[in-house]
Amino acid sequence: MNEPPLGASKDALDTPCLCLDLDVLEANIAAMVRTCRQHGVAWRPHAKGHKVPAIARRQIEAGALGVTCAKLGEAEVMAAGGVPDVLVANMVVGPQKLARLVELRRVADPIVCVDHPDQVRPISAAMAAAGLVLRVLIEVDIGLHRVGVPPGEPTLDLARFVAAQPGVELAGIMGYEGHLLTVPDQAEKSRRIAEALGSLVATARLLEAHGMPCEIVSCAGTGSYLHAVQVPGITEIQAGGAIFMDAYYRHLCHVPELGYALTLLTTVVSRPAPERAIIDAGRKAMNIEIHPPLVVGRDDVRVGRLSAEHGQLELAPSAQDLRIGDRLELIPGYADLTTVLHNQFYCFRNGKLVDVWPLEARGKLA
């Protein structure tokens, strides 16, 4: 594939492709750091939505504590890219992954999540055999009902078990209030998040009262971070998608102010009817289920049905002069499920291409 030269404009790019405005990206990163510092909370942003060590390093340089990853494979890429402090916000299970986890611990300082003794035992054995110690967080179910041990005494019981095992070190607890991201009334949303995270903090205090270390109390995605940082006792948040922003976070989670750093550049390839246009980006280029993408600068153009490689645009009368070959930029409906469909970000400043960043952790599903 012939890439356009640095300094080129977006007109030189083939479509569909992901464009990243570095000025907006950096402004969003600075805003997240500023918000966290105002509330005395650390930021360990999720990397599952960008998968690029260069972005993670920028976040850390700006003030982030480290990064969060969804999978061990992502953590390996981050560590190899110069990001050693990595939380794997998932359960690491199976001999193949344990062997990789040992090697990762040799070169980095990862943290893994557990919610059952049957996860802890093999991790403990593997680390102890290698002469290593691994930090562990207990994941607490605070209402999402996905993974996690119930708050209170059940978490204390697991903490005692972890503390008694060689090769592992209890670093704290985490929970995710993901079931509350789209509560429409913001006062109710704040109240319910405070209640859910209050049970997490109360569990941390219970552990400490029984002599269990609980330095980390981690939580929060982009859709809830503005509420989570206000809960006393939370030590860090994991919100990662805020650096890009998207239609889901803006319109369903009601996250204000942050700019749209990420866009999908597309080309009109067909005009089969006055009220309909077809673009060269379908389901293999963007996600539509969480929230429809938005068309930059065009309230009169709406993204409708997607097939594998085609996207249908519904045109208001004022947009029916759209022609084959015209280009449009879309704001992703949900960036996390859009970025992973692409191999690279095309990075721009002032409309000029300044870098191309490969998604180095793309496809790292194990």
C-alpha cells in the first residue's frame, strides 16, 4: 500500500481510513489529567480503544499513572513499547497465558484481576516457581453482574486467601459501574454511581480494617468518570475512550466538553436515489450498534443501514446535491469498536499529515 507523504492533506488519503487530530487528542488528554488532579485521583487509562504504545506514552508523559488493558496480549505490546505499569482488567487463566504472564512480569510490573481462588492458585504457583511476585486486584461486582466477587465479606475472604499465597501481592480492588453509564437523568446517575462506588470504597475500608492492604481502589469508564472522581475513597479511574470521544459518550452518556479527535474519512461511491447516497465504509470500517456515526458538519446527512463494505446515507433535501466522489468525515458512533477494524491512525495537525501510527495491539485477543 502506497502511503501519502508526510505533509499531505486528507485529500491524498485513500478511503475509508481513520484520521486522528493530534491537537484535539492532546487537549483531551490534558483535560483528563486536569480533572483527575482536581479531585486527587490518579488516571490509568484503558488502552483497548487505541492499542498504540505511542498514545500510551503520551498519556503517561502528561500525567497518567500507567495504562489499563483488556487482554494479556495488549499488555505485552504495551510493555514492549515502553509502558511497564499495566493493569490487565481481566482474568488470566490457562497454562499458556500463565507462561506468558511470567515472562511479562520479568520485564514489566503488571497487575491482574481475580475473583476466585481457582484463578489465584495457578498464578501463585507460576510466580513462586519463577521467583517473582505479581500484583493482584480483586474485582468486585458493584452491580454490572459480569464478573467479580460480591462486596463486603466475600471480598474480604478472597483477600485473605490472596494474602496467604506466595508469588502474589494484594494491591487493592476494582469495580466497574458500567450498568449506569447511560442513565439519562444526571442527578440520578450521579446518585446511583456514588451508591455503587460507595460499596466499593466500603469494601476497601473493610479490608484495611482487617489488616489487608488496599492501596488501589480502581473504577470508572469514560461514560461515568465525571461522577466517579467525586466519590471519596476512589484512588484511580480507567476511563480511556475520552481521548477520542464519540457519539455514544456525547449523546447517550452525556459527557460534555471533550473534543472529537477521531474521524473516519469516507468517499461517496454511488447515488442510487435523490434521498440516498452510498459510501465506501460499512460494517468492516465502523460500528453502528452502540450509536450511529455522525457526519461532520452535516446535520442534513444521516448514516443509515450498513452492509459489509457499503454505508447508506439518508439525505435531507438540502443534501441532495451530494455527488459521487465527494468526501465526508464521520464521527464514530463508538470508537472502541471502530478503531479495531483498522490497521493504522493517520495523524494530522492543522490539516497536514504528520505521522502514521499502527495499531500494534490490534488482534491481540488472547
